[in-house]
Amino acid sequence: MKKTSIVTYPAVFIADDADGYTVIFPDIADAVTGGRDLGESLVNATATLGRFLVDHQSNLPVASTMTQLTHRYPADFIQFVAVDLNNVATQPVETDVNVAPLGLAK
């Protein structure tokens, strides 16, 4: 049985105008995602964090505290997101890209 390797980082959920959310990880500049609602945003945040952490396991940044972030993002929802690196490394990643809105579809 594999030993779990759970890593937790805070995510900031910033409400969009259309009821969706943009999700950022203040400690991880390149980890940004979002969703059409809070549930989808949380699922996407977990997947995004997992992929980033698996790729950068040897150099993980220190996570901010909730206190630090509530001062920086007073109007936004902050949630800790946990990822088991052993599970992320073995799970296939599914992607679904719709390029039609970008004018790239033929």
C-alpha cells in the first residue's frame, strides 16, 4: 500500500460577472483555473494544483496562511485545496478544449 503524500495550498476563488469563478493559487503563480460555478471551480482547482505539484515536486513553495490571504483578498472566497500526489501521478488527465469561441475551429 502506498503511503499518502498529501499537499495542501490555499486557493482564492474570485467571482466573475457571469456567476463563474477564476481560481488562483497565490503561492503558485502559474496555477490558474476557473469554472462556471463554485463546484466546478473547486474540481478544476484540485486538478490544476495536482498537475502543477507533480511537475514541481522537488521545489514546492511554502503555503501562505489563511490570515495572510484574508488581508490580501478580503472580498474573495479562500479555500484550502488538498491533493494526494500519489493519486495525481497515476490518474490520466482528460482535456476538453472548445476552440470555436476563439475562432480557431474550422
